[in-house]
Amino acid sequence: MPDAAAAATAEADRGLAFVEALHRLILATLDDDQAVEIVSIPLAGKTSIADYMVIASGRSSRQVASMANKIGERIKAELGRNVRIQGLTTADWVLIDAGDVIVHLFRPEVREFYNLERMWAVGNESDPVTLPRR
């Protein structure tokens, strides 16, 4: 019978692997949907709300809503997790709460106004990582 410490370590490793798989799936989905200026901000150890915050823009409200719906569908289909989506009615700013990863999707002018990257990126350790286009 494995001891409690080994079991806890194994559980933590599975949790970390799930978070990384979730993060990769979200980034890949946004890239597939041609999101603009995809930024990932690591939050682990800085806040308890999530391990990552992903911010991206769509060229229109229609694209923002479509990206949000596709992220929700892929997470459910591939990882078996339900997400909460807010803001689809106007789709100027859509929030997707996937638990360990929070996603903000904006129209460009709304993103510029709120400037979440600057609010959350404090110091070198949490500087946002802008992902290059494939």
C-alpha cells in the first residue's frame, strides 16, 4: 500500500498534467480560430483564482463569440470538463472560467481600454508571454 505522501504527490502530478493539457488545448483552439494577440500570463503561486490567464482578441463580436463557444465545446469533448462562459450576449468581452485557466476574449478596442495584461503582469516573473502565430 503506497504511503500518503506518495499518493498526494501522484495526485498533484496528475493535477498539474491536467492543468497543462487544459492550457495547451485553449491556446491551440485560439490559434486554430485565428485569435489575435494571444497572451498567456502564469498565475500559479501569485493568486488562487487560476494557474493561467489567457487573453486574446477577435476581429468582431461574432468571432469572439464563436471562439468562446468552440473553447467550451473542445474542453468538454476532450477533457470532460464543463466551463462557465459569460458575456456572449454582446461578445465585446467574454470570460471563460475553465477552473485552472481563465480566458478573456475581447474585441480589440475593448481589450485596449481594460488593458488586463498590464494589470496582471507585475515584475519579471509574471510578465505575459505573447504567443507567436504558427
